[in-house]
Amino acid sequence: QVQLVQSGSELQKPGASVNVSCKASGSPFNRYALNWVRQAPGQGLEWMGWINTNTGKPTYAQDFRERFVFSLDTSVSTAYLQISSLKAEDSGIYFCAGGLGAPSLWGQGSLVTVSS
Amino acid sequence: DIQMTQSPSTLSASVGDRVTITCRASQNFSDWLAWYQQMAGKAPKLLIYKASTLQGGVPSRFSGSGSGSEFTLTINGLRPNDFATYYCQQYEQSPYTFGQGTKLEIK
């Protein structure tokens, strides 16, 4: 069964960095685009961008072009989201989502809390 | 950027009802429009892609239509587990923007 499994919850202080992982199983990793989506507490979904799992090229939405980095390790079928210089407003659930076109396969979400 | 506006923001309905959610775009685009269902505390689930194509395993009481800048999601014969939040997303042009969501509540 194809699935995306994300890393667990993180509690970090402002100014720190965090890495969220998204591991694919049950399907070749390079078969789809891998999107990242943020959901702030009590808010809607916000598309952050995507990474091409064939080439490794990331594409970022405007609000995520600084401090956010998408990367891959294809040897372990895992995508990563790194957020640096964390701010309180970065708190939320981060989802990875894969698919050809509209993403049909979603990770369970990773909760990131930024608090001093 | 293409802005997506959903209406209504909240919708109250009863089991068995037929409901329609609308998604309007700030500019015309092709039919690269998806609908998702999100239950509380869960990841979104893809219901419909390409405006009207039902994702595998999704019940036929869900349907999508529309073109240009106006799209609709219709749910016929609401079931108890349909009460959730619904989002549209355009994936025609980066950034692939979501609507703000429609919360479907039990009346």
C-alpha cells in the first residue's frame, strides 16, 4: 500500500531550525510531484510549493522563498522540509502530498510548534 | 496569482440533504481544479480532480462541475461522515492556491 509517513511533532524556540521528513513507501519515489502544504492553527490550507522527485528541483510559493528549503534523499525515498530562523507564525501542521496533478496521497501531517 | 474564493464559508445541513459549494477564481483557467475533504485533525482527502473526475473510491454522491472561473462541488444525500471542511484548489498555475474552505455542519 502506497503511503507517505511524516516525522513527529516538534517543539522549537524562536530562531531555531526544524526538519520535517516525509517518507514514501509502496511506490517508486520518482513517480509524482511532492507538494508541501501548511495549515496554521484553526486556519485553512496554504500551498507552500513542490519538489520534482525526478530532478530535485524545488518550486516555492512567494511566502516561502526565504527560510524554507525542500530537499530529497532518493536513496531512502524521503523528502525533507527545513525551516530556519523559526518564528511563532510558523507554528502549524505541515503536510506532504504527492500526486500527478492534484495530490491524491497525503502524509498524516507534522505539527510544528514555535514557542519560547 | 489566481485567488480562489469559496462560498459559503459555513453551511448547515441535515442528513439526506443535497448541498452545493461554489469556488470562484479571480481569473479564468482550464479545468485543473480539485476538491478535498478534511475531517477534523486529519489530512485532506482528494475527492475530485480535473473539475469533475471522481477520485477512485469516492462515493458517487459527490460530483463536481464548472469551467472558466466558477466551479461547484455537489453532495447528494448527505451522510453523517460527510460533515467536514471542504477545500477547492487550482493547480493550473503556480502558486497552486486553495480556497479558504467551507465548513459543512449538521443543522
